[in-house]
Amino acid sequence: MGYVPIPTGPASPPNATAAVTKPGPAGTPGAGNVPGLKAVDKETTAGVLFGVGAYGLWGLLPLYFFVLAPAGAVEIVANRVVWSLLFCTLLITVTRSWRVLGAAFRNRSVIGPLAIAAGLIAVNWLTYTYGVTTGQAVETSLGYFINPLVSVLLGVFVLKEKLRPLQWAAVGIGFVAVGVLSFSYGKLPWIALTLAFSFGLYGFFKKRVGPRADALTSLTVETVVLAPIAGTTMIVLALTGAASLTTNGAGHFWLLLASGIITAIPLLFFGASARRLPMMTIGLLQYFAPVLQFIVALTVFKEAMTTERWIGFGVVWLALVVLTADMLYTARKNSATRKLARAAA
């Protein structure tokens, strides 16, 4: 899975506010607000559709890795990086964004965080692919269920943010869940924890870049950073006879090449969604991917779920319900405060 930093609020179309509040010809307040409202509604609808598309594709990604057998995690990730770079190069050329890409490489405040983000997403991709290809897709879905709780912890320890009571409760419940799942698995669920922390830190460094690099530019920079290692890995696998790219027929060859498109498309969808929707909506949509992954793991891969694991997942979901309730309550409270401030003005 890839990631694009979530904006701090919805991106409104130009002059949207003016269009909504402009009085109509007869001087009746709001008589001229229909065009503005329609524009906002269209943007919101498009944002939701793009978001569902992005998280839906990420949720179904285990099926793609399943059909890539006998390719292992290392080969899949190496191909994913190399062919993503090729696809991004084509998109950069079509959109005439070479100047923007060049500016990103010259800007230390952009290239530094993105280089670190590239290393983190490589760890994330390798762990995720390993989990899916070794029959542990349930645990990979757990990693993305836990991720919002990790993001809250990063806010405390890295950004020195103060948690609200419900957020503390959610984090506490999350620790209980990890304990229950550790008992169930007989060990720490290291795949889930690695996915959650690598993805959370990845998001943190992407957030530091912010709007200085769009989704395509960010993905291109990250793949450029990783491409030498990925290309070398592909060569070594080929020389040692461990590569499956050219040894399992044309269908397998083209499926591996398609990893570039399969990596880039949901990222671009997410970027389009993030520009149109508020953070709260994106936060709710993000649960769509692990839910799909969990369903695929149970219904398609037939992975076992013991009673203890069901209890552990149930505790995780309880923590997410508490976290979501806090998010909705805070959003409603902030909205009411803004309305009072506007009324007072």
C-alpha cells in the first residue's frame, strides 16, 4: 500500500464560499447559492468515489499477490519499484511535470523526508507482501487496523501533542488487544506491528513534505531512490535463477509488469480524494482497505481464526470505535465553534 498525506481540511473550489453566500437577483439571501452548492456537492462526490476506489484497490491487493505465485516478496517488491518508476516517468512526460520533479530534487526540505519515506515504504511493502504470500493475510489486515492508533502515539511522542480522554482510552484498549493477540499467536504479531509503525512513520515524513510535492511527484521521487536497489535485486535474482519474471510464461511476465500501474493508480486516486475531502472523511474511508483484506483472507485464502484471535480483533475494533467516536465528536464540536464565531462576527 501507498500513502499520500492527508490534508488538514477540505480543498474548496475557487470562490466556492462567495458562490454559496452570494445574494440572488431579487436580493434574497441565498437565492444565488445553488451553483456553489452544486460545485461543492460534485467535489465531495468525486472525492468519495476516488477514496473508495483507492482503498478498494488496496483492499483487494492480496488477490494480485496471490496470482503472482511463485514470485516471492523480494521479487514482487523489486518489480513493483522498477515498473512503478517506468509508469511514473510516462505520467510525468504526459503531464509535462519534469520541471516540478526537478524542483523537488533540488529542494532539501522535500528530497530529505521523501528519501526517508522511501526506505519506510520499502519496509512496509516487503512486510506486507511477505505476509500475504506466506498465508498471513489476516495479520497484514490487522496492521492497517492498528495503524490509526500508531498515528495517535506518534502524535504524542514525536509531535508532543496532547491526547483527549477518548484517544487515551483507544490507545489503552489497543495495548490490551496486542496483548490478547500475542497470546493467541504465541508471539508478538510482528507483521502487523511492523506494518503499522512503518506506515505511520511513512505518513509522518510525507506530512512534513505537505503540499510541496503532489502524489505523482512524491511517488516518482521515492521510486527513483529505491530503483538502484530494486534493479540490482532483479539482476541478482535473474543471475542466480531465482527470478520468475521470464520463466513462468507471458501471463506471469505481464502481471509482474503491471505492478507499476497497480501501485500508482490507487495512489493517484487517493491524492485526488485527499484534495476534495476533509480529514475526518478520509479517516473513516481508510478502514475500508483492512476490512476488505480481512474478508479476502477469510473467504478466499481460508485462513484460520481461532477464538482468541476473534477476541483480539474484537478488542482492536472496539479501540477503533472509540477513536472514531472521538473524531466525530471533535469535528462536530469544532464545527459548532466555527458557526458561533461566524455569527459573532
